[in-house]
Amino acid sequence: SLRLSKVLQLTLAVIKPDAVAHPLMVQALHQKILENNFLIVRCKDLVWRRADSERFYAEHAGRFFYQRLVEFMSSGPMRAYVLAREDAIQQWRELMGPTKVFRARYTSPTSVRAQFGLTDTRNTAHGSDSAESAQKEISFFFPEFCAKKWMDREEPIYR
Ligand code: RTP
Ligand code: MG
């Protein structure tokens, strides 16, 4: 049958402490999210304790950059979003660009990490890398948010 509405996918996007330290960067990134046709489903500013940082990045425990990553992510405020769009996960990761800032500058000069990133660790943004991690990460940041309820909503979406 003919599908008239687009299929929305949810992803978790985070503006990391290096960028939140600069109000103009946060504003520019918020603008970029809207310009790229993401719906902002949830948005909040928060600060992690070290234990939150360790738990979120447990998969990287033991990697050479783990300590500085954990330290950095609990060093100051960040901003978390639940974003919705068609193909949201892939689209947000493309907007962010590659993890390593120097690679980002070389291969994707207009990406978020190329434009705002400082180092391979202080790289401005995070985005879920699969549907499975999106689900996990959204509940990590927004435990009260119910994706199913949101997807089944009857109200129109305003942006
Ligand atoms: P993310 O999870 O933050 O969206 O980034 P990603 O998938 O592109 O990168 P991942 O390999 O999962 O690494 C997680 C975060 O660890 C920091 N990192 N530092 N060589 C380094 O110094 C290094 N490598 C990774 C970055 O903050 C990266 O985003
Ligand atoms: Mg990752």
C-alpha cells in the first residue's frame, strides 16, 4: 500500500562539555539540528558524575583513551537531545563527521567535529551508532521517556 508518512527514527545526540563551554557553539549546533530537519523530541542540559561517565563508556574500559574520556565527559555541563527524523541515526552521525578531529577536517570539512572539535577525545558531539544503542542511550539520558508512547502519539508534531 502507499505510504504517505515518513518513518521516523529516534537517536540520542549529545553536545559534549568542550562545546557547551561556549554558548555560541551550542547555539550554532542547535541551529544545525533544526536546519537538518530533525525534530527535537527532548532536550536537557546536565552534568555527569564520574560514575555516570564510566558506566556510559564501559565498552571502552581498558582502551588507552578511557581515563581521559571519562574525565572529560564529567568535566562540565553537556546537552542531550532525543532527535527524530527519517534515518536519524545515520544522518546525525554524518553531520558529526568522523571521531578523530584531524580526519574530520581532512575528509568532511563542513562536519560538526571538523568545525568545532578540539582533539580526538574533545570532539564536540556524540551520536548513537545503531538502533540498539539508540534505545539504550536514550533511556540512559532520559529514563522517563517512552519511545513507544512517543511513536504512537496522536498529536501532530510542531516544530
Ligand atoms: P561517540 O561514541 O562519542 O559518538 O563517538 P564514536 O562512536 O565516533 O567514537 P568511539 O570509538 O565510540 O569513541 C568514543 C569517544 O571516545 C573518545 N575517543 N578519544 N584516540 C582518542 O583519544 C579517542 N578515541 C576516542 C571520543 O570522545 C569518542 O567520541
Ligand atoms: Mg561510539
